[in-house]
Amino acid sequence: MREPTPWDRVFDLVSAATGDTIYMVGIATVLAALGGIPLGVLLHITSPTGLSPRPVLHRVLGVVVDIGRSLPFVVLLVLLGSVTRALVGTTIGPTAVIVPLTVGAIPFVGRLVQAALREVNASVVEAAITTGASRTRMVRSVLLREAGPALVAAIGVTAVTLIGYSAMAGVIGGGGLGDVAIRFGYQRNDTRMLWASVVALGALAWFTQLLFDRLARAIDRRRSALKI
């Protein structure tokens, strides 16, 4: 019977894997926000009730986004293998996983942003229209500003989701806590390593959600204070 991994070794492996997970999820979250926020804005303003209705474009974007959201992440890992290899030179490791994480998260962020912008008070938008504000100014200074807390919360939800996705990437040697849980915990039947990885994943997800929740509340309070 295999001896359980010593606790000092468990700590070293889980600590390094946590760093890899933060690295891949952090970069993927930033890239997903950079791609998903403009996508969400475009989905909102081209909708039938948007600032610049474009029914055909809206439907096409909607179909593409829904298809992207429907793909299981493990399938996306396989589909983007050649693209990942072309971009980073390999399909394994934390850096390689950033590519499918980002591609999978952009449609997700887009829909969350669209939903957040839809909740902006119509009277605020109408007031901006009466002042003759341009579409660009309305998007930047009205829609995105008013939806600020909801947008931060949406990015937080995305980050937590990507933590789960990154764990799935451990199946193909993607690195991070999922890789440790599978290689050292499951395949070697090491309960200590398995549970240490699971606890670390849970703690990381909890802390990430807490961080974004507090940031969203801080932005909401600051916005309310400015209105007063």
C-alpha cells in the first residue's frame, strides 16, 4: 500500500499549483473581460430596444455567443488544440490553458454584460439622449458607469467559473490544482493530496467571490455618494 504524501510535500505541491491556477485564471479573466465587455455592449445596443437596433447583426451575434456558451470546456480544450499550439507552442501547461479559458469565457462574459446593461434605468438613458450625447459617450458615461457594480460582479462570477474550468484542464495536463488533484490524488490514490487540492480550490473560489463582491459594493457606495 502506497504511503500518503508527507504534509510538507503536500504543502509545496498545492502551493505551487495554486500559483499556477491564479496565473492562468487571472490572465484569462482579464482577457475575457477585454473581449466580453465590448461583445456585451454590442449585443445590447444592437437589440430591438437598443441605442442602434440591428436585428440581423443582433441575431447572428446571439447565435455565435450561444454556441460558444454551450460547448463543454473539455471539448473546447480539444477543439482549440491546434490554435493553442500555434499561439504558445504547446497544448499542456498553465500558459496553454489560458487560450481555451479565454475563448470559453468571452461569450459567457458577453451575456452577463448584456444582462447588466439591460437593467440600467431607462430614465437615465432617456435623460442622456435629451442632452444630445453621442452613442459612444452614452455607452461609456451612462451605460457602463450605471452598470458598474453589476459588471464587476459579472467578472467575479466569470473568475470563479474559470477556476472550475482550470481544474478540468488538469485532465490533459493543464497544470494547476486540477492537475495535482488528478495526477497525485486520483491516479495515485492519495486521499491527502486529493482533499488538499479540493480544499485549495474551494478556498480560492470563495476568496475570489468575496473580493469581487466587496469591490462591487464599494463601487456602488461610491456611485451613490456621487449622486448625493
